[in-house]
Amino acid sequence: MTDDEILLELAKIEFGLDSFLVKDASPETRQESYWNPLQSDAQAMALVKKYRMDVWYEYDRDKWAADASDTYYEANESLNRAICLAIIEAHK
């Protein structure tokens, strides 16, 4: 899956939206931020907490692994990608 496809699927699961460009402007700072758990460690970890996921690093295989609701997904690209893909698989 491409990054855009992953973010679109997660936006549908999380917000029921057809777009991943979920913009949040803080009234205090007037800074805009976009929802992108593939790039934001804090957003990815919020998903781990929300879905009560297990994540770990497999040293012998040099890969990140994530477990969400009886599904298992691993990725060597990044921990955030493994988290996002595990959530998508859990909701299929």
C-alpha cells in the first residue's frame, strides 16, 4: 500500500472521512497540523493506546511488529507503518 492509501483507510476507520487531510488549527497558536500517523510518532502512539496494541522489535529478523485485535502485521520500513497497517487489517 502507498502512504496515501494507508492514510485514506485509517481516516475512514478513525473519522469516517474520505480524506486524510484532517486539519486542526489551534486557537491559541493558530498553527495548523495535519493528521498523519505515518510521520507523527505521537499520533501513531495514540493509535497504539486507543487500540491497546502490542508493538515490539524482532532483532533476529530486523523488523518492527504490531499486533491489533488478533491480527499481526510487521514491516521493516518503520514502526509507524506497522502500527497503521495492523489497524487496517484488524478492520477488514
